[in-house]
Amino acid sequence: MGNYRRSSIQDPKDPSRSSGWFSHEHKDHPDGWLQEHRYRWAVATLRELQRSFTSELCDAVAELMRLVVWRDEMGRKVLCNFCTKLHQVA
């Protein structure tokens, strides 16, 4: 327990007094602000990627729905023309 107290109150920037948890250089561990900044930057980047992907996906689904409607209209038109010609011949 004494080692824990000693290492927790020592100045981590002073390598001559470091022991235990702080026996290595302080610059090996980024500070909290830097970690938070990197985390927020990564989240913002991923959010923008997700937003653009969702937008492109919505556009693709809308185009697909237009194509389905067009296919149904063309199928109905071809069937109507076929039935009209069939009744004209008969």
C-alpha cells in the first residue's frame, strides 16, 4: 500500500523521483484532453461517413422504387397492347 501512495503522489514529469507506475517517460501516455480530442474527431468523422452513406443509400432506394414503378407501367402497357392485338386478330 505504501508503494501505491508513493507512486500516486509523485510528480510523473520528474523521472528522478519516479517509481512504480511512473517509472517510464510521461510522454508515452497522451493526456486526457488529447485522447478526448482524438475520440471526438473519430466520432465526427464516422458520423459524417455514416451520414453520406445513408444519403447515398436513400437515393439508391428511391431510384429503385422509380424503376419498379416504371417496370410495372411498361409491363401493363405491353400486356395491354398484346391483348388489343389479340382481340383485333380474333
